[in-house]
Amino acid sequence: MRLTGRNAIVTGGSTGLGLSIAAAFLSNGANVAICGREESTLAVAVKHLNDHAAASQQVLSMTCDVSEPDAVNRFVTHCTDQFGRIDILINNAGVLGPIGNIEDLDLNLWRRTCEVNLYGVVVTTQRLIPHMKANGYGKIINISGGGATSPRPFFSAYAASKAAVVRLTETIAVELNGTGIDVNAIAPGALNTRMLAQTLEAGPERAGGAQFAQALKQSETGGNSPEDAAELCVYLASACGDGITGRLISAVWDPWISLDQRREDLSTTDIYTLRRIVPEDRGKSWK
């Protein structure tokens, strides 16, 4: 029960990873508010979450497009009215976007992907920072994804927007230094969500042979567990994550369960950050 008494917002919380995060937060004692774009899907999610909630816990929901500032403002206002304060923000809402060679993609869909995946993070974060500053406490966790740290051909909009989310995370963390607000990004791993289904539907012609084969294998083996990523969010949102900020942490590959013992190393190094590689980093001297 690491989050007893805390109040959390999870965007895109009606399906997939967002729903797993919301359920994990409830299981750890928090009150939870979720948003999504479909009322019917939200209703099913709320019923599921109420099964995880104790009688004293609250589950809120509202339809909201995170790329629309007015919609976000209504949602956050509703949450603060009901909860009194917001301690945790999980920026999970995201779309896969157009799949294919960059020269063939619909630019409107490309832009829309960035509006949801990147601008949506900016909108919700900007809205909640003054509230968290006033409380002297806050946890902001942004969900990154495939393509953030290495090229992801044929998924350019998704990869670029998720890489931008990581740099945004690092930048905001520096801006908020000393405010009591920690800002991190997590890489949840390869999850069997509707994005996987979209990749398989695109086929090897649009998704590329290697990406399609990887997706097909993932669908057969089950992929990574969304519960692991949800537990990482619980860890960072709890007191264990105090002082850990400005990092991109992998739920699958990093030893995050003991990061609270390595706060000093994290604060004085560039471990778990995006940085440019220079020749000297690879043992070369180019003059």
C-alpha cells in the first residue's frame, strides 16, 4: 500500500497499459481518475477498476482528448474538485500513428500523432505543475515507447514523438529542480496492445519485414507484462522514487527496484538519459 492517501490521474487509462497502471495504483491505496476518448470504453474500465477499489477509494472518469487544452482543463478541474489535490500524473495517452515510408504518409495523421503523444503531455503537465508546486509535491511519469532511443523505420511519427517526450521529461525535470516535483519517463517494453494489432494489420509491406516479423513473434509469445510497467510506475510514484528525476527507465531491462539506493549516482551522472555519442566514447580520436 505504497500510495495510500495519494490521488492520481492516468490519461489514456481506459485500456491497455493505462488501465493496468490505474489498477495497480488502486491496489496500492491511491484514488484514481482516468480519461479516454470513448465513453463506452471508459464505462467498462471504471467497472473493472471498482473491483480493485476499497470502499473508501474513489474512481473518477471523464472523456477527454489530451491534445485539447479546454478538455484537459475540465478534466483536471473535475479531479481537483473531487479529490482536493492531485499528487501523481501519468501521461499515458498515445496513438501509434501512420505506418509506412515517410514519403507515403498522410501528413495530417503524422501531425495528429505528435498532437496526442507529445503536445498532450505538454498540455496536461502544464495544467498540473502550478497545482503541484503549491503543494510542494508531485510525481509526473511519462510513458515513452519504441523508437525513443533507436531508429524505428516505418513508424516515424510514433518514434519521433516518443523520443521528444523523453527530452521533454529531462527538460522539465531540470526546470522543476527544488520544487518537490519528480519527472520521469518509462519504457514499458513490447506490450500486446491494440498498437500491436495495428502493426500486424499493416502487414510487412507497410510495417517493414523486420518490424512485422517481430510483431508476429510478440503476438505469439505474449510480449512483456504490462503489470511490470505498472509496478515501475507505482515505485516511482511512491516515496521510493523521491529525488529520482529526469530519467528514462526501462521496466524490462533496468534494475529499478533498487534505484532508491542509487539516488546519488543518478543525480551526479547521465545514467538513464539521452545523450549524443562522440568519437571518444567509442575509443576513437577524430581531429
